[in-house]
Amino acid sequence: MKWHTLSSNETLIMKGIAILMIAMHNFMHLFPFPKENEFDFSFERTSSMLNLLWTEPENSIRVLASFFGHFGVEVFVLLSAYGLTKKYLKHPLIYWQFIGERIFKIFPAFIIAIVIWLALEGFYSHGIFGPFKMLSMHYQEILLKLTLLSNFIPDKALEPIGPWWFIPFIFQFYFVFPFLLKLHERWQETGLIALSAFCLVFTDTVEGHLYGVNLYYTIVPYIPVFALGLCLAKKDTLISEIHIPKSFVALALVIFILGNIYQHLWVLSNISFILLFLVLMNIVIPKIKGSLHRLLIFTGQISMGLFLVNGFLRFPMVRWAIEKDNWLYTLVLCFVFLAISYIMAVVVIRLERLLTSTLKANQYKQKHSI
């Protein structure tokens, strides 16, 4: 395989594929079986997945999406590190200005999604005053999300909407990203490899938990993926193509397989998956043409909106699918869920653009009225 600088379209296609993996996973994994090895490990889950593939091949899409779909998160982790590194190789990074830009980029859409969730779930479950009841029931969890603290508090990371755990998580990366850049400038790849090795060994030693906090809600086990994205972006400025030996790819495949069998190798599943994903995309993306190409690019463009809304839009359809427990019915309902999510994601993105443009206009008026 040869790694080459990602074009904007290639990045969007990867984002599109990743968010579809995540959305389908969030729909499918609520079935009783199989569960995924995402935040902790159990070989019984792997065994359950393999058994279902063998005994219920018609359910293969549901089973695979449930067990493997969460790895779409790793794609966004890699692309975040890659994109930010490419940007700040050309522009000076001022720490608090950088953090402020990240907040201004994500929080408007996040707040809009929270309001939509309160309205939809409130009216559906509690009637006309339901949104206010929902707010009174969940204001603590919402505040913990908005203050980015929820992932450090036991049993709060997945509240009030499970997929939103990613918001505090990605901000952890934003807070340390400038320091990772400095580490690379000082020690090059050696520094990042050493940090990655330490994080993996530490995570495995404490079995993924520290003082009641699940480390898989933090960036610690994902540092190798962030580091890879940073290194690839740095290499792009020096070499147009990077050759990755087939033996290295084969090793990544073996580690990924064994990582879903043996707990002490599971900690390597994130980095091994992303290497395999890059190899696969190197083969697949040039073959994507026509309507599928346009759809995936569009999906990548609205991926933030899709991420924010899919967690609460899966209900009640996922409940109907579980009750019926028919593979075709499940796929149809999942397709309907995705279609509704696309529409709502566009709404969130457009409202976010309207809100941010209004805020910028007000800032401009205040600045020039002084």
C-alpha cells in the first residue's frame, strides 16, 4: 500500500463511511446480541458475534454493524489529528484562540441538537409541556456534557444520549493537541511512539479503569491513533507517497483478529483497525463513482449533524425492530431511521450556519460601533 496526501473529497468520503458505520452501529447494537467490545472487553461478545454469523447469516449486516460499527470513531479520531496538523503546519497556533475556535465550531450545532432532542422526546413522551419536563429531568447530565466533564464521572459518560460521549472526548484531544505538536517537534516520531506505548501499557495494566473512570471514555487508549494522524500529516509535507509493506498490513490484521480474542491484545485493536481501514480505503475509494460518490461526499459534509441527531432519532424504530426481530424488517427500519437522520442533520447544519452567521454579524457590529 502507498499512503498519499488525502484530498478534500477523500476525507469527506472517509467521514461519510465512518458516520454511517457509527449510525448503523447505534441502531443495531441495542439488540440483545451481539454486543461490542468498545468500552470494555469480553470474549463472550466475540463468540456471540461469530455464532450469530454462522447460525443466522441473514442477519449478517445487523451483526457486523453491531459488533464493528463503533470503529467509525477511530476514523474521526485519525482525520481530526490529520486535518488539524495540516492546518497548523501553515498557521501559528495560539492555544486559547484554538480552543475557542473549536468551541465555536461545535457547540452551536450541539446546543441546537440538544434543543431538538428535548422538543421531540418531550412532546412524544410527556405531551405539550414535555420539553420542560425533559429539561428538569436531565439538566444535570446536559450541564455535564456542556462543561465537558461527563466522561470523568462514573456512569455519566453515556447520559443523556449515548453517542454524545464523543463531544467531551474530542475536546480532550483539542486540549492536548498543541502539546502533541510540540512533542513531535522536539522528539519527532520517537516521542509520539513512546507516549503511545506508555498509554497502551498503562490502559492494559489498570484494565481500562482508574478510580471508577472508564479510560475508554478518555483519549488515553486512543493516543496511538491521534499520533498516527499527526505523523501522516507531517510526512505529507516531506514525501508525496509513503510505502507501507504488506507484511506490516498482515501484522495489523493478525493483531486486530487476536485483539478480539485476547484481552491483553484488545488494547491494540484501535490502531490496528485504523491501519486496515486506510489500506481498504486506498483500494476502495478510487472505485467509488457516480451517485454513491456524491452521496458519500454529502454524508461527509453533514457528518457532524448526523452524529448529533442519530442517537435520539433511532427511537422508537429500533424498539419496533427488536420486537419484530426480522432481518428484513430491521434493515427497512434502519433505512428509514437513516433517511430521517439525514433530513434532521441538514436542519441542524442550516440552523447552525444561521446561528453562527448571526453571532458573527453581531460581533462585527459591536466591534465597529465602538
